[in-house]
Amino acid sequence: MQSTTSLQTAIMSVAHWQTNYLAAMQVLSANTETDYVPYVIDKSLVCSVLQRTLEGHIDFDELELWANIIEARPEFDCSQIDGVIYALANAEQMGELSNDKLTQLLTLLTPS
């Protein structure tokens, strides 16, 4: 049984797509805990990940993988932003990811 702290750390690492996300994904894959509150994925977090992608810290394949994990795993609650997560996770259906599309998403998500 893993500790709640390591599960929470793994959830945060994946949500923010930190450099240790591969190790964090292993923790999530081994997760058998059901007593946790899902981590809320909100506009500011998505904007942060999109901005890091535009800056070249995350590539398009990693962005799509991140969105698929966020969409599929019960540890995350993306209900506030599910349309954007769906579009990022299903790039083949919704259109190829590009810097222009990410910039448009950022514009739509950022309050003016």
C-alpha cells in the first residue's frame, strides 16, 4: 500500500506535467486507493501547460498524452474545462495541434 502523500505528490506531478511525470504515472498506475478527492484541473492550470508547450518545454505528443491522462484517470476532475481537455486529447479528430491553435485556446481561456 502506498502512502497518501506519495499518491498526492504523483497526482500533482501529473496534473502540472512536471519533469518527474513518468515516475508519477507509475504511482498512479499502481494506485488502488479510492479514498481521495480528485484534483481539479482548472483554466489556470491548462493555460500554464499550454504556455509551457508554446515555449517548447512540452512537445505536442506530450501535451496530447497529458490531456488523455487527465481525461481518463479518476484522480483528476476536469469537468470545469472538459471541452478543452477533450480537444487536446483527441487531436486527430479535432484537428492537428499547432502553435496557432494553442495560442487561440490561450486567448479563449484567458480573461481579458
